Amino acid sequence: MIKRDIYLNRITHYIDKPIIKVITGIRRCGKSTFLKLLMSDLTDKGIGSDNIVYINKDSLEFDSIRTYSDLHQYVSDKLKSVKGNRYLFIDEVQEIELWEKAVSGFFTDRIADIYITGSNADLLTSDLTSLLTGRYVELRMNTLVFSEFLKFRDKSPEEKEYEFSLYMKYGGFPGIHSMFFDDEVINQYLSAIYSTILLKDVVSRNQVRDVALLERIAVYIADNCGNITTAKTISNYIRSQKLTCSADTVQNYLHWLTNAYMAHRVSRFDIKGKRQLELYDKYFLGDVGFINAILGDKFQDISGKLENVVYLELITRGYKVHIGKLYDREIDFIAAKGNKKMYVQVAYLLTNETVIEREFSVLESVKDNHPKMVLSMDKHFGSERNGIKWFNLVDFLITSL
């Protein structure tokens, strides 16, 4: 197992502390392996196996644990006679009915140090989770960013260009690294993940009746990642194909797709008015590999795909991300973390003066002192223009800033 240091470093501060650790993220992004790494570290520190309870709701071994009372009974029986520090790990906890009641009880009774994972953004938004208010910390996990992809591949930065072409094609699901890197093999695997998430985390969970419509909306998002869109735009597109579809229906389906982390909604922020805007969002996929899995070779917008990669990189680094609006112009990303803020433009290549002017001038119009940068795939370009820095996009992905 290869360690995900980004997340291990974040959770270290909370181990053995009186707070519930909640790890969320898209299916197959590595949450289960992350729990196993934590358990392995505990074992290395001398914690006995009887002191660790692990429940994986994706395994039939734990199929009998279906409700909060089943969970309470199982864990109580396992730990009732165990002395010393005790640890409870529950994988895909949302599969247990009213799980919050049991977990809240475990926390109140100090039965163990608690770690849970879930594959739905609604995991912590139900009325029952008010029981956990102030008692948990959430760690959002994503698929591999490019620096992790290199680590899993055991490749050096000197091989970055070829490896980045693979990353753009196959994406960052950790499971692909146990397979032969072949287009047919990887695309079948990604298609299987896509279908599982769609059917299990969207269709079944939300009782979706029109699965074909849901799939059309998913295809539209994949084909338009990085483009400003609205529910009405998608509705109009679907109706142009002689199908019935309201904007409200599209909005519901988009909500369910983002809850399953299949897609990410990024809202716009009016820089001049200093307020978040409610319309004209961008949607990015939860993993760039889904683009090939859903569309095959039909996708043409390389800039949108690069934006998807940079967006996932920024949120993995812990930034909250918006699209910037300055009058009638757009800034690809405003990334904020605590008191830090930066503005980021993403371009495929700065091929001529018109493109250079377009990418740099909008950042020059932002009159504050926060860092501003343009990322592109050019190998050589001037390091800055009027204080706005240029970085090779691949170098940005493997460099800590």
C-alpha cells in the first residue's frame, strides 16, 4: 500500500483526539485503503488487533449490520471486554440506516476513537447529523493528483511529460495502478466505476426513474467540462433532441451527481461586487479519466480538460475554489485557503499575442496584491508579465507552492 501523505498529514493532528474523523469522497478514490493504512500504523505502534474494529459495508461479511441498532450491538460485543485504547473504523457508513444514532452514542460513551467513510456529500447534512454537530472533522479525499500518480507509478519528475499524457487519459483512480496500462483495460475499469457510482450512489439512492436522462446529463457535463452552463441550458439541449426535460429535473439530477462526487459544481464570484453569483456555474468531473470513459475520443476541448486537472489539484491542496467574474470577463479560478488567495488562468498553449493578451490582461485588471498566475503547456515562456507569473502547468502540478 502506498501512503497518501497529503491526507495522512492532515489527519495526524486528530488521531486519539475526542473527535469523530469523517473521510468523504468518490467511490474507489482510496478511502478504504486509507483506513487500512491508519490501522497498519496503529498495529506498528503496538495496538493489538482486538483493540481495532473494522466494518466494511461493501463486504458481504458485514451484510447483517443494516441498522443503527445492529451496528451498536456488533461494536459493543466486539469491544466490551477490551482494555486500553480502542479504535473503530466504519467504511461506507451511509449504507447503515440511521448510523448517526449509533456513532453519536459511541462518541458519548467514549467507546473508541472513531473513523468513518462515506461516498455521498449528503452524509453530514441530514437532520440526524445534528447529533454530531461540533463532534466531527471532515477530511475530503479525491482521486490521485498528478504528483501522487507519479508516486504510484514509481516515476521521476524527469518522466513527467509522458506520464502526464497518461494521467490526462486515464485519470487518478488508484486501482488503475494494479493493471496493465492499456487503453481497453483501463477504460473498461473506469466505465465499471462510472456505472457503479451512477447506479448505486445516484439511481438507487435517489430512486431515479429516468436513468437514460441521467446518463444524457452526465454525458453533457463530460462534454462541456470547463464551460459555463445552467440547468436551463442543459434542458434546452435535451429538448432539442425531441425529449421532454424541465430545468427543475435537470437541477435535481445535477444535485445528485455532485452529491456522489461524480461531478463538482463551481460557482462564480463577482470580484467587483464581492459576492457569490447564483447562476452560470461550471461543472468539472470527479476524475479526469471519466472524460475518456464516458466520451471515448470524442472530447476535443483540451483546455477544459486541463482546467479539470487544475481544479482537482487546487481542492486537493485545500483551497476553496470559485470562478472569477470581472465585469464581462472571466478568470478561470479564484483559490482561497485561510488568508491566502490566488488567481489562476489556464490555457493550453500561448500560441500568439492575442492569446497572451487574453490570458494576462484579465488578471492585470484585478487591483489587489494577491498572487496571480497563468498556467499553460508551453515549455518556455517569460517568467512573468507585470507581476503576473507564468508556470508550465505540469511543473505547477509537481511543485509545492
